[in-house]
Amino acid sequence: MAMKISKNKFNDRLSMNLDNDFMRSAVSSAQHRFQTRRSTAIESLDWEQWRNHGEEIRQHVLEHLDYYLYELSENVAARGGHVFFAKTAEEATNYITNIAKEKQAKKIVKSKSMVTEEINLNTHLEQLGCEVIETDLGEYILQLDDHDPPSHIVTPALHKNKEQIRDIFTEKIGYTASSQPEELAQHARQILRQDYLTADIGITGCNFAVAETGSVCLVTNEGNADLVAALPKTLISVMGLERIVPTFEEMEVLVSMLTRSAVGQKLTSYITVLTGIQEELDVDGPEEFHLVIVDNGRSSILGGEFQSILQCIRCAACVNVCPVYRHVGGHTYGSIYSGPIGAVLSPLLGGYDDYKELPYASTLCGACTDVCPVKIPLHQLLHKHREVIVEREGRAPISESLLMQAFGMGTSSQSIYRFGSKLASTAMKPFTSDDKISSGPGLLKNWTDIRDLPSPKKERFRDWFDTHSKGGRS
Amino acid sequence: MIKNREAFLQTIATQLGRSTPSLTKPERNWKHLPQHEVLKGASADELVEILVEHCANIHTTVKICTQLTLKQTLEEAFATYNNGQIIYSEDARFEQLQIESFIAAQQSFKWDPTQGDMNIEIAERANIGVVISDITLAESATIMLQSSAQRGRTLSFLPENSIAIIPKSSIVPRMTQAAQFLRKQSHVASCVSFITGPSNSADIEMNLVVGVHGPVRMMYIIVEDV
């Protein structure tokens, strides 16, 4: 799966998801739980100070990114690892498929990684004839369900209920037990355990790379990344170029903020720091290690007005508070990156052709900005996107252009405005019933599809005001 | 081997307004360091209390014993998990805590680098894995393990039940102190694991399932070793 997850247009995706009642109630209850857990996890800390520190660490890294990538690559190599800098998704997938060819790999186990989704890695490996197995339980479910796209950065199968998951397991992996989550998970455990033990290659993402030691830090609750990284002889970790910290000291701060913001835990069950290949006499751990550092459009964000989006540590706290995400769900965004972070990042990495509607899928309420652990001004960036789309790209949504043209025309002269506002009541009469418009024409339709609009009154406010201020009733 | 670095870093340098990539280590002058304030000045007993309290949140059984009662506590722990095959790391601290011979007398296997993949095979079918925490984080009730030839990383992942012995002296306030410790090492272990309770997942309807890929049950035994 690439970053783009749907060929449908935004409005079609939107209608489809608004009709999905299970998904909408699942998302709403998940948001509530995520928010409560996060609040509990940060209540004993001076969280604003943590946010200040998180922000300064991420800004410092971005300002010195060339140095830190240099230092990281030197230290990975010093511990026997290979480093490949990939300018494009294609360079990254070519490099990784070549390793698979060279190793004659038949089975590859993977732990959850957004960047490997972004570069469409699995498809390339599957075309080569490799069996690629996602080991994160959520990702595993989606993969079994004919590669259903993720709808949340942290809990990718949020849009599915347990009965649907039972049916998928029954159809695809011979499952015969109930829809109890424990039984489903136990079945997946048994199957995946054998896969870890027999895989030729393990592939992980990278939550944070530590420049000073050449380490890769992985954050999970399931422990799947640990087995992916410990059992196969060859390990490949893939990271976005910005996913870096100077030393263990900054790593621990950001890990503490990530786990609290993402799932409301002080730490997740497994925080694993991997450095290089296995050492002399080590029984487990990889004999060969490759770190693939992916640009794929990120460097062009550096130094520009959207640079702060690269501070992101992928916690999805912004997704969990977003009122728009709550109603439309992850798939509406048409990108593996959903919610406010997705609405800012997807147009930058994937272009406005596919994602120009996303910056408008926001109320600009700013809840995302308030909750961001590294203080990315998300709603301001969404606003900035709109500015770029309208002013520089000249492609505001058609409805907005028409509306603005009409508004401009109508308000440019006093007489036209007066005439128009007097006419409104008469013009809307055919659509009015009981002082309400339930099925409006043209641009009004988008509004009245969802709710009624009060009909324009015969007497304009200005006329009413004049009458009353000249000694009328109070 | 490092490939494509030069052009890649040049692009970044150009975007950042530099003519060539910077090769000078930048100063890290942080204005905020809130992590040092957490549990600052807490006594050893207070840290134990915080750790124990947090175990309830991470589905982990916790026992406290003295060095004298450790053997008995361990025996009871093995019984709780129905005994069976035990695997443990080669670690001088088992001897120092005077439990090496006791564990060796059980149906147990000590991780042995000369036996190669057999270690993994045994770990995979073992019922209980036993490790000793190197550093323990009170705030999050987390143990830290550094891998080595004698202390395989899968030892604490493959068995269904996991027991971690926590010397009281290994307890620090939080991950901040562990990070400082790791930075002082001349050689960092190929795998440093911070483990907080058994493996779990909330991927199915946000319902917590304990025991997914790693251990299903976990027990901490805190030993008053000072």
C-alpha cells in the first residue's frame, strides 16, 4: 500500500464513511478513551515544560539534521551496519528488494512502520515472490483482510469490530473459535510465533534513531518488533530522515512523551534500543543490519514554512482530539496519515492534486495544536495550506470560489447589496416550508443535506433596527 | 558500508541554507529539563513504593523479599506458574544472591553461547524465563536488560511466563537515570530492552489483551539487597 489509499474523490470517501455507523461510534469511543488515558498519564508532570523541551529537541535536530544524519551513519557503520540514504521511495524499495533477492528470502516478518507503508514496500517484496507478514496485531488483521488500509496511526484496525475480525480469521487462517479478543489474539500468537522463527529477513520501522550511538529505538506493547529484530539473520530498519535524536538523553524524553501522548502509558511494554549487528558469540540478534534512511519529499519541507511538521513523533494525539476525524474516520483522508497530522503532511508528501481538500477538513479549532507534545502549530499549518492553495495555487474549492465571487459582487455596491438582501426571501420561497429550508438549491445543498436552514425574513435586520431605534418597541 | 550519503546530506544542507553539510557537533543548550525534577529526592523506600503501586497498572505481580527469603519466594513463583522448563541467563548476580544452585537444581537451562540456536529452541518451549534487572525505573515499573552472549535477548520474550529479579539497589526514579548510565558506557549492548509488564495489545476494539507475542504473565521480585 502506498501513502494514497483510495482512488475515490474526497466527497465520495466522505459520504461512504459518514454512512459507516460502527466505524463512527468506534472512533468516537476510542477518542474518548485515548483522551482520558492521556490526561491521567500526564497529570503528575509539569507537562507544559515537557512540551517546551520536546519542541526544543525536535527543532534543534531539524536545524542540525545534516550533522546528525552524518553522525548516525558513522556510528551505525562502526557497529557493523550498512546505511543506505534513499532520495526517493523507489530507491528505498529497490535497495530493500535487492537485499531480499541476494538472500533468496522467502519469508519476511515486519513490525509496524508507517514509512514502509508510505513507500509501498510490501507490494514490491510480494512481487518478488516473498511472503511478507505484518506482525503487529492490528496490521496483521488488515493484511489478512486483503490489505485493508489503516485508519489510525497507532491502532490501525480501529474501524473493524471483533465479529468482522473473527470472520476474516475464519476465512483466511482456519480460525474456529469465538470473537473474544483474547481468543483471536491467542490464535494470531501461535501462527506468528512460527513465522518469527522461520523468517529470513526482519523489517522494522524506527521510532527514534540515536545519532551518538547509531542505535534504533522501537516502541511497542506487543513485543513483536523485538522478535522481528532478534530472530531473523538479516534485519532492515527503515526510517524517515527526520526521525533522529542526538543522544539517549533526548531519546528518553521523547519516548516518555510519545507513549503518554499516544496511549496514555508512562512507558509501553517494550522500549527496545538496538545497536548494530550481533556481537561475538551472541546467539540471537541479526548477523546483518541495514538502516535505510528515506527522504521521499521530506527534505523539500525543510527550511520552509511547513518545517515544523517534521517535528512530529507520530503519537496521533492530534488525531485523538480532532472533531473532524471523529466524524469522518481515518479512511476519508485518503492517506495512511489521517487526522490533523495527515491533513498537513499528506499534501506536502503527496501533492495538492490528491490532497487539496484535506486542509479544509478541519474546523481550525486548534485542539490538535494544544495537545501536540512537540508543539507543532497544526491548525496554523492547515490555515497556511489554505492560503497556499488559494493564493499561490489558485485552486480554492469550486464552491468557495463561487461563493467568494458572489459575495464580492453582492457587497461591492450598496445598492446591489440592498437589492439582494431584500430579494433573498422571495428567491428562497419555493424552497421554504414552515420558515425552514430543508432542501436548498446549489451551494446551499451541502448545508441542507445535513440540517435545515432558517429561511430569510421579509424584513431585513437593518430595516428592523431602523424602525425600532426610531422610538419603536424596545 | 554507507551509500548515497554525500548528495543526500548536501540537499539537506542547501535546504537549511548552508553551502555544505555541517560536520561540527552542535551544542545542546536546553532551556528546559523537566525530566530531572520527576521523583527528585525520593528515598529508596519511596521508589519501591511507587514501583509496587504502578505494577497494578501493568498487569504484573510483584513480591518483595530479603536475600534470605529470595529462594523461597522464587520457589513459590515457579509453583505459581506450574514449574516446568525454566531458562535463565548466565549472570554472576544469581550466585551473589545465592540462588544459582537452587535454580540449577530445577528443570532449568542456563543460556549458553556455545550451544548456538539450541538456546532459542529451549527458550521457545520453556515455561518460565528468569532474568535480573540491570536498572529498574520506579516511575513506570520498568526493568532494563542489556544483552550479551550470556544473556540472550529472546530469553525474556519467548517463554510464556517471565520473572524479573529486581535488586533494590537497581531502582532509580525514571528513564532519565538509565539514559545517563547508558551514555557513560564505553560500549553500549547490542540490545537494551526496557520492559514494562507482559506483552499486550488493544488492537481489537480497544479491548486490552494481555499476552500477545511476548510473555503472557510477568512477575517482579524485589530483593532487599542493601
